[in-house]
Amino acid sequence: MNTSSNHAPRLLRRGFILEGITLGWNVIGIVVLAIAAITARSVALAGFGLDSLIEIGASAVVIWELSDTGEERKRRALRLIGIAFLLLAAYLAVQSTIVLATGFRPRHSWLGMIWTALTAAVMFALAVGKTTTGKALDNPVLRAEGRVTLIDGILACAVLTGLALNAVAGLWWADPLAGYVLLAYGLKEGSAALRHELT
């Protein structure tokens, strides 16, 4: 570890708190996004709800790993986080392709825009906290999950941009195009986490 034994318990508590906030936010988010997606008939918002489920899974994995820092558990946790990244990439690929192919035009959703804007701000702050804490603890699992949280924030921005462009200019295709950009990042990070687990 890069930190003294005096600081380690405090950093570990911070890691648990960050993951607890992430879990709570995404559980609430699933309910909010379900309401917004059904009201607006928005594939993007429904897909973002799936992303929230993936983030809940990733946070649960990190909480599990933080309770025991053995190398075997750390390798398994990294593998699960890598899988979460790849699931996120698959979701982006499928959702973006379906929306573009069908030309599906959702209704406007002010609730969706407000929630995704708030989610972006919260996830970026949590990502910084997880990355900083993970580095201090020399914990690759917490650092990797910090990148999952960063992707969640970036994806929230992409969904928000798509919703706003649809509401203001009728550009329904903006959101699925942004999804393809994030797809490459998800594949890269998922592969990196799996490679770390295998070494």
C-alpha cells in the first residue's frame, strides 16, 4: 500500500461511503428513469436505466472486494468490473443501432433532462473521489470502478445532449451517435480490466 496503516482505515471507510452513495443514487435513478422513459417513450432513457443497473452491480462488486483485500478476491473483482464494462459497451452498440435503424423519435422529457444533468455532476464527483481513494489505497479495483463511474457521467452527458437536441431542434439521431463514441471507451476499459485480472 502507498499509505500508512494509520490512514488506511479512514481511506477504506471513504471507499465504502463513495460506493454507498453510488448505489443509493442509481437505485433512485432506476425509478426516475423508468418513469421518464415510459412517459417520453425514450429508448435512450430506458437504456440509461440499464446503465444504472450495471453501475449498481459494479458498486456491489467493489464493496465486496473492499471487505477483503486478498489477491484472489481482487482478481475476481477486476474480472467482474471488466465484464460490467463490456456489458455497457454491448448495451451502447445495440441501443444506438436500433434507434438509428428504426428512426425512433421520442417525446420531450424535462424530467429525463434534469435527472441526467444531476447524474452527470454526481458521477463526475464520485469518479474523482474513487480514483483518488483507490490510488491512495493502491487498490486497482476501486480505481477501475472509478472509471465505470466516469463512463456513467459521460453517458449522462451524451443522453442529456441527445434529449436537449431532440427537444430544441428535433435532432433525434444525436443521442445514438454519441453512444458509438462511448462504445470504444467501454471496450478499451473492459479489456484492460480483464487483462489485469489475467496477469
